[in-house]
Amino acid sequence: MKIDVKKYKDFYFETALKIFNTPSPTGYYTEIASLLASYAKELDVEFTKTNKGCFILTKKGKKQSALGLAAHADTLGAMVRSISGGNLRFTKIGGPILSTYDGEYCTVITRNGKKYSGTFLSVSPSKHVYTDCDTIAHTEENMIVRLDEVVNSPADVKKLGIESGDYIALDPKTTITESGFLKSRFIDDKASVVALLTVLKILKDYDITPEYTVKMLITMYEEVGHGASYVPQDIVKMLCVDMGCIGKDLNCNEHQVSICAKDSHGPYDYDFTTNLINLAKENGLNYAVDVYPYYGSDVGAMWSAGHDIPGALIGTGVHASHGMERTHFDGIENTISLILLYLGL
Ligand SMILES: [Zn+2]
């Protein structure tokens, strides 16, 4: 069947705006849960939340055994560590390029659901006052969150309901350009979550009942290493869709789907990866095969947890990862096309 992925560009970007603008730093699953549930309903698939706060979207196929797909909806972020004067000291969530936090707007989410805006800054934030504003190391010790509230003491801050352990979500600054670029924080890995939703939209629109059941695992702890440690047992193969690396010693660009042969945790499944490369080649996709130097994925989490399931990794090429990321719809289109080929479509 010839599926025109290009015509899903509008659906993709409309969905991206909603998914990207819903805060979901690692482990904060409450808001994204209801959004994903509403998409599941709209796209006619079964929605399950696992006990630890990950999500499974199931499209029933002719066979009970399932082809797995995984993407992570959790993002980098921060958490309140302590209150110092009227400012918040924080601990980072995941491994961001911390210098890119400097100057970023953020939202503090209290345990009772209140939200307060603020800004990440270094402790030398003024050019007219500090000689080291350009050179200060961007570490947790040297950075704070300035709240947009009249607060001068820890007591003032606590009166707002803000406590240690509250999540801090960064403004993703999601922007879609006329030229087809998606620039935003957390393209890793929300771009893939939206790609999976787009695959479900395609299955619905073309009225396709796939040969195998399709189970999409949307994880919420990938950035801390154990996202896919639980995997439904009827999954016979797991294709992880996560960001493709771009840069030194790498082949991929933002217009391609990256197929990862090996990351810092070791090689991906040989036959599975070879099959993906052949599918990409035979179907004229724009792709690159790469070895990622500093990277781990949910396949690693799945394998470390002891699952006997072959795993492979693909994803759109993402520039400036864990900083101010960018990709292009071309890369997303190639990624969706490869997912469809994996599903036998
Ligand atoms: Zn990722």
C-alpha cells in the first residue's frame, strides 16, 4: 500500500505543539497522561497506564503477538533542592547542557498543582555588577531559579506552597518554521512520541489492521536510564524511536532517519538492524547508519532488566541535543516511513 506520509505534516506539527507544550520532566506523568489518553481515544487505540507511570497504546492486529515500539515522553528538567533567600536552588533532571538553562523561562509545579513562573540564572546574572558573568561555570552550585513573585525569604516562598521536591519544567520554546524545521527543547524524544501518534493516525485513516498487534510503549523514565525496564510480554521485537545524533564522526543530518548500530551501551540487534538498513535502502529512504558515542536508549533499559527481546534504534537526526535542539520534517518523514516498513506496511 502506498502511504503518503508527507500529507501528515499538518497533523504532525499540530500534535507536536500540544505534546511539546505539556510539561513532562522525568517522572511527572500526570499532565501528559490525560493528553495521551485523549489521543488514544481519537485514534481508536487501547490506552493503558503502567503501575510506574508509563503508557501503552495498543492497536490490535490479526495476530495476538505484538511488534513493539518505544519512545519516551519524559524530558530533562529540574527539581527544587532548597530555598535560598527568595530564590530556588535546584537539582537537574537528566543530563542537560546546563549552560543552556541560563536565561530560560520555567514553571515551578507544586505538589498541590499550583504553577509559578520563573527564570534560570547564574548567581552572577548582571553585567553591571559581576565581573564573572561570562566566565562563571554553569553548575548547580552556581545557578538558581528567580521566581516572578514578591518573595524575599524562604518563608515567603513556602507561603506560595513551593517546597523542596517540586518539579521545574522549562519553556520548550517550540517553534515551527516555514522551511520545515522544528526547533524546540525536548525534540528528544517528543518528536518520536508525535511520530508514533502519526503512525496511529495513518493506520486509522487508511483503515489498516496490521498483521501483528502494535504496542507502543511511551516511557517516562528514559532520561534517568530505566524507562523501558518493564515491557509487555507479548512483544516479540522492540523498535526504539529516539533522537539520532548529529556531529563529530557521525553521518546523519536533520533530513535523515538515523539507524543506530551501537551506542555507549553496545551494539543493537544485528539481524534486526540489518533488516532496517535494507528496508531503508530498498525503499529509497534518506537514512544514515551511525555509532553514537555518548548515548543510551530504552533498548538498553529493556535488556538490562532482563527481557529476551531483540531491540533496534532509529530516529530523526537532532542537532544540538540536550541543548537547543532542532530537526526537520524530512527527518521525521523518513522516520515514520521506516516505522511503517517495520510494521510491514
Ligand atoms: Zn532520548
